[in-house]
Amino acid sequence: MAALRLERGDAPGAASELQALVDWSPRDSQMRLRLVDALLATGAVKQARAVLAETLRLFPGNGAVRQAARIAGLSLPLDEFRLDGGR
């Protein structure tokens, strides 16, 4: 349902539905990434980054989560140990 809401332009409804699903199943990384997308669609950038940062904390080895975090400009868990100083 959330995907349909988002497709039809009801980003706030999709975000609300996805938040409820994440609350019900907090260990679902894909649901969390969908919530980030819906929050971004509503313009809630700060909240989306917070959800993404928490998702990265919970799933540091998940490739999709790491990619989303990198795109969002978040530091990855081992970035401080890079020899080139990059992120």
C-alpha cells in the first residue's frame, strides 16, 4: 500500500504507513530505506537523514544501506581509518 501511495503522490501517507511498518519490524533494512525515500519525498530531509543514520548503525554491513548512506553524505563506520583521508 505504501508504494502505491507514494506512486500516486501521497508521500505523507506513505511515510506514515512505512513508519508504522518499521515500528512493527525494526530489523527490516529494506523497509527502513523505503521510509527514507518517502520522507525525502515529503521534504523531511533532516528526519530522513536521521532514519538513514540509525539504519546504518543497525546494518553497517548491508550494501544497500551503505550505498544510500554514501549518497546522502553520511560517514561510514570505517571512514575514520581511511589512509587517503577521503569519505
